[in-house]
Amino acid sequence: MKWEPRWKPRQKLKMTGSARLLKMARMNKIFVTGVVLATLAMAGAAVGQKDKDDDEPTSWMYFLVVKDDNGKPVRNAAVIMHEVNPKGKQGRGGLELKTDAEGKASFDGIPYGKLRVQVLAVGFQTFGEDYDVTKSKTEITIKLKRPQGQYSVYEDHPKDPNAPPKQDSPPDQNKKPN
């Protein structure tokens, strides 16, 4: 006995030529609308971007990073630059350079105005200072210091800052331990 479904499957309807043309016209309209919207979105994003004028003057920045105690170069130090707005707030983004074996790093194209420079290097205190960039060539020498000792409230500190450190007296030989 051959199995037959209780219902008959629907026959595939064939589209007439005019129905097919209407469907293609609707699909074409949706496609064109999508392309137009995507183009407008990209154009709006391009207009919204803040581009620097090519006529704006820029400076060539030259950095020399050396040790404060002996003047030897600090290699592989990170020199980080951020634009600073007139209110003194650091702008988003920035630029990081690394010093070479002679402690030198340079960059051409820094716009005139306030610039915050930070220098980080392993084994040295972090350096940070704001500079006014007003010349086409700016040279900056940065002297990094070694870290200072920690200040503790639990240690005895002399009242006179120039006084030598206080020496502990040797333990009393006659005193019995507890």
C-alpha cells in the first residue's frame, strides 16, 4: 500500500510577467533608497569630522631625554604629547614617541598652541609639563630624576631639614630580654 497525504500539496503558482515586473520595481526602489541613505550617512560623517586646515602653522618638535644626575641619554623613554585647550584641559587622543639610543625623539606637524608633554621611563620619576608651541622648530631637553625615598609618618624626622639623620643607639647590654 502506498502512503498518500490526506491533503494535496499546493501547486506552485506561476508569476505573470507584469507581477514579476512590479516585484522587481519594488526591490529596485528599496535598493536605491538604501544606497542613498548610506551615501548620506557617510557624507554626514565626513562633514562632522574635525579636520585641521592645511594652512595652520605647525612645528617640528625635537626632544632630548637625559638623566638628571649625569646627563647621559635615556633610551626607550615614552614621550607623550597632548593638545591642551585654552581652559587648560587635555584633549582626547595624543601621540606617543619612543626615544632612541641617544635619548632623542622628534615629530613634525604639531600645531601651534599649548602642548602637554609627559615622559615615562622605567626607573625614573614621571615628567610632565605644558609648553607653548610658537616656533616652527622647538627643541626641548628633559632631565629625568631617579625616584625619591618614601616618606613615612612612622619614622623619626629631624626638625631641621639640613640636620644629619639620627642614628639609633646600640642596645643596652645589661638589659635582660623579656
